[in-house]
Amino acid sequence: MNKTYLADLKIGTSTVTESCSRDPAKLKKRHQKDSETTSAEFGYKLTGFEYKNLATGAVHSKHLKTPYLSHLQTKINLYSLFAYDINLFQNKQIIKDNNDISEIAENS
């Protein structure tokens, strides 16, 4: 393996903690954030990642927090942890057509 992957994946449908549940303003903000990300609908959120070439140290792809990733972008990046072949993604119906690839490129 010649690549290294770092990822921050939040599991769960809500990011509400005990401390923010007592503060109405913080609670509202957390619910808003959950609804704008994949957390509420899919039960996870990829908040950040970095893919590097292990031999050279060159960063291939990187994302930190915002803008929040769409469900499709999240799926593609999670699958990238295990395979880095765009044809594999297309064969497995993760990416349905070139429009999906274009959407990822535009938002990267």
C-alpha cells in the first residue's frame, strides 16, 4: 500500500451532548448542523480526511469540516479508504454516471 488515509468519522444521528442540551441556543445550533449534514439522515458524518502518498508525502486529497460534504461525496471518500479505482466505484453503482464524477470534482 502506497497511500495513507486519515479520516474523522462521526457516528450517530445527533451531535447533541449533555452540556449543549441545557442551552437552548447551542441545542438549536446543533440540530441545525445535524440537519445540514449526513448525520440526521444517514447516521454518520465525515468531518475531515486527508489522503497522502506514503512514499512522497504528497497530499492527494484533503477536506476539513466545511463546506459539509454531500451524501455522495461522503460515500465516495469512505470507499476511497478501501479502494482507489474510479472504475470500481462505477461498477459497484456508487457513482452512477459522469455527472456524479463532475459533482465531486466541482466540490473538491
